[in-house]
Amino acid sequence: MSRTASPEQAGAVAGTGSGVPAIATSGLHKAYGSRVALHDLTLAVQPGEVFGFLGPNGAGKTTAMKILLGLVRPTGGEALVFGRPPAEPAARRPVGYLPEHFRFQEWATGAELLDFHGRLAGLGAPERAARIPELLERVGLAGRGGERVRRYSKGMTQRLGLALAILHRPELVLLDEPTSALDPMGRREVRELVRELAAAGVTVFLNSHLLTEVEAVCDRVAIVTQGRVVASGPLDDLAGAVAQLRLLLDRVDREVLALVGRHGQVAKVEGTAVTLAVETLDVAPDLARLLVEAGYRLYGLVPVQRSLEDVFVDLVGEVREG
Amino acid sequence: MNALVVARWTVLEARRRRLLLAGAILSVAFVALFAVGFFLLYQDQQRALAENPAVGAGVLAAREELLAISTILVVLGLYGVQFLAALLGLFLGVASVSPEIDSGALHAVLARPLSRLEYLLGRFLALAGLLTAYVVVMSGSLLLIARVVAGYQPGDVTRVVGLMVLQVLILLAVSLLGSTVLPTLANGVVMLVLFGLAWLGGIIAFVATIPPGNELMANLGTAVSLLLPADAVWRGASYHVLPPSFLVASSFTNGDNVGIPFASTQPLAPAMLAWALAYPVACLSLAVAAFRRRDL
């Protein structure tokens, strides 16, 4: 109810330095009747990180985000935003949010919507007067603020949504599928905005089922499917977690498969090419020596870079089959 | 205070959706129709009584007859006002929360540092303000017309208007409660059925007063009124429309004629008044409790 907190103050509230994570959840659980949307979600996002929450549609990503905004009550576990439960209105002050499909009151004009949200966020009149035209300009809606949202194109509505999300200079921005309905230009603009936010030290939590999106902007990723996190970590680690070597030989027989099988797991055999999953790429030189000593001719030994998509498909596939 | 920010936004919404304009035009039309109808009918009666005093029994009886005509017209006019206001209150309440949830527009709003209590309070305050203004202007206009044309003086103007406002707030509060727990269409249906039931309860209570009287029916009417005291409050308001001289007039006490079906010659029982005052508060409290638990 208080309007005393100015955005400058909100800026100062940033968890940076205090060691409080921007987002911390432990054992978060949400069930709608017998349907479990989220199982035991535990994660921490540090201030300044760009965190990708990746999963297929219906994996529980939106549910998790809604819990972080106090829109949904968890049935178990705990969620904290800058150390406070998001059900407390004041805890949401440093948070900006772009809802899925960017749905807003269509009867209002863009400028009216920004003004309403600015008031709710505690911005004073002079700040709103300065900030709103500046934001409209920044997201490419200069001169369109007086039009009703109903008349906006999808791209314009998305730009308005982004303006609303960063209106009060938040410390944490939650983006729910920000690009799923957009054309390539729109997607690129969102990516640029996320990079700008990251450069300014703002924490970004991004829900997406689009891998390229996440790969392009995120520092760290959690892959979630059917309400469970199946993998998480820095993007590079995750993509490189299961390394593969591709061997090109003169012939493939039982002996050679047994030999390479001691250094990794044979994933695929195509003609005289063997794909081997290994724990580390460091086995490659030894493997080359052993193969040559055993009398095989080695035409190629190439590390296979696994994309996030491969990891994603493997993990999500495993859960579905299992 | 964020509740006031929401209230301001709600009034803006009513303006943008042309609700205010449409309401104003229809209201002016209704008042104009009443003014013309009242004026013509009153003049007709005046002329008829002047030409043929035998219709009444002398000057005194003629004046009483004119008063009875005026009273019936005013009660019917105000009945129209309360009916329109009641439907307006139900519609606004039904449309207050659930359509915003369905459209998803509420998510971004409630993600702000805004509590659910503040949101509901803001919605209620704005709609209650609009409806109060509507009832005050409409009933005030009708009473003013009756006064100018026929010199009509109701028993207690403040209570008439106050109770009519209370009735609308009851309907707004109950439909807002429905709007936090039910989908829009289901809530609309439930509210219309409740409203119809309350009206029927009033009719039952009225019929129960026809001599020799029926206690079972009276109790049934009261029970329905407890469920939704809107119609009972209107009847309470209508009692104060009647001029004091009308209430003691022989035609309404001799047992042959117990009054007008849509109005009451009895004041609202104090216990029912207390219940009617507590009712919107209870509805709002329940709405807040339910809305706090609701997942969006």
C-alpha cells in the first residue's frame, strides 16, 4: 500500500553484494488435484545471472514462474525472491514480469497501461511523465502510446509487454516464453534486450521451449520436463556433459568394439564409423595409439560437439520413455 | 494507496467501454419518460376529479385520490429504478474479476506489489461509487419530478435513497464474490437465479400478508430474504416512499387492500436491516478470503 519506495530505492535493494540469491526455491511442489505440475523444484539464481528455464510445453515452467510472482500458491516447498516469499506484495517490488502471450487490458491505450502499472509499482507522477515516453521510444512504440492495445499488432503488444516488464527498473525480470509468437526480428530484439539487461546487472529468468533462444542468451540452464528438473548447470557444461568421439576406421569388427568399449560406450556404428560416448575427451590420444598398435588404420578421430538440442532431446526423451 | 489506483483504473475502464455514456443516455431517457408520464396521468386525474367530484366523495376525498395516484406512480417509478440499478449492480459485479482472470490481463497486474485485498477493494469501491451515483441521481430525479408536478412529499427521502443504495451494494458484493470463485457465465446464471429467487421471496412475503395471513408463507419469504436480502431492502425503502398521510388512509388499513404488490406498508424489521448491512461486508470478506487462495 505504500508508495514511498522510489525506483531508486528499488535499485538499491538489489541482492548484489548481500549474498542473497535473486531466486531460491527448495522442494517446490504444485499439484492441481491429482495432476502434479511441479515436482520438488530446487534451484538458485544469483543476482546478475541470465537463467534459462528450458522445457517442452506443459513441463511446469509457467507454474514455477507464477509461484515466483505469488500468482500461484505452492502445495509444498518454499520459494524466495531476494530472500522474501513472493506472496508478500512488497517482495514483488523489484520484480518485472512479461506474461505468456502478453495479455493486457485491451480497452486501454499503451500509455494508460504504462501509467497504471507505474502507479502500482510506486513510481511518482514526475517519474512516470519522464519514464513512459522514454520507454515507448526505446521499445519502438514512439507515437503509438495513444492507441488502444486492441489495435496493436502482436509484435507491438510484445514490445508494450517488455516496456511494462522493465518500467520500474527492476532487479529481476521474469520472461515467460517471450518470443514464442514472434517473427525473427522480434526474437532478435528480445535477445538484445536480455543482453542489455544482463549488462546492466539485472537478473533475468527466462522460460522457453526454444533452445536457440536459451543458447543465445543464458549463462545457466535448467532443463525441466514433466515437472522435474532433469539437468542443470552452466550452458557449456551441460552441452559438453556427455562428450562423444567419432572414429573412422578401415574396418569394424568385434575386437575393435571391445577395445574402444573399454574407454567409453559405443553409441552408434555406421559402416566403418563408430561413435563413442566418453567421459572426457582426454581419452582420445590414448585411444588413437591403442588402435594403431592393434593394427587398425585410423582415418579420423573427431570430438563431436553436442548441441543443447541433443542434450535436451535425450533427456526429455528418456523421461518420456521411462 | 494501491486500492485507489485500481479504483481509478476501474472508472477509466467504465468510461472506455462506454458504460458511463450508455448508462447516462438510458437514464436520461428513463427520467424523461417518467416525467412525461407522471405529468400527463396526474393532469388527467386532476381534470377527471374536477369535472366529476362524485368519483371521489368531496374535495377531501379528491385530494386523497390524487395522493394515492401520485404514490403509486412514484413507487412504480422507483421500482423501475431499483430494478435497473439491481441488474446493473449484478452485471458489473459479475464482470468485475473473472473476465480479467479469463483474459489473462490480471496476471501482470497482480504481479505488481498489489495485494489481492487491495485489488478487490479497489474494484468494489469504484463500482460501488458508480452505482451509488446512479441510484442517487435517478431516484432523486424521480422524487423531484413528483414534487414539482404534484407537490409529492415522501415519508423519508434519505432512507428511501439510502436503502436503495444498500440494495445495489448487496447485489454488487454478492456478484463480486461469485466473480472470484466462479467462471463468468456460471456466475451470471447463479446471480440471476438468486436475484429472481429474492424477488419471488418478496412476492411470497407480500401474499402472506393478505388476510387472513399465512405464517408459513411469511417465514418462507423471510428465509429467502436471508439468502439474498436485496428485495427485502427495496421493500423497506418503498415503505419510506409512502407519505405519512397515505399510511393512515382508511383504504390501506381496512383490510380490503393491503397495498401495492411491489412495495411494502411495513418498515424493514431491525434484524433484517442489520443482516442487510452485514451482508455486503460478509460477501466482501469471503471474496477476499477466496481470492487469496485462488491460483491464477
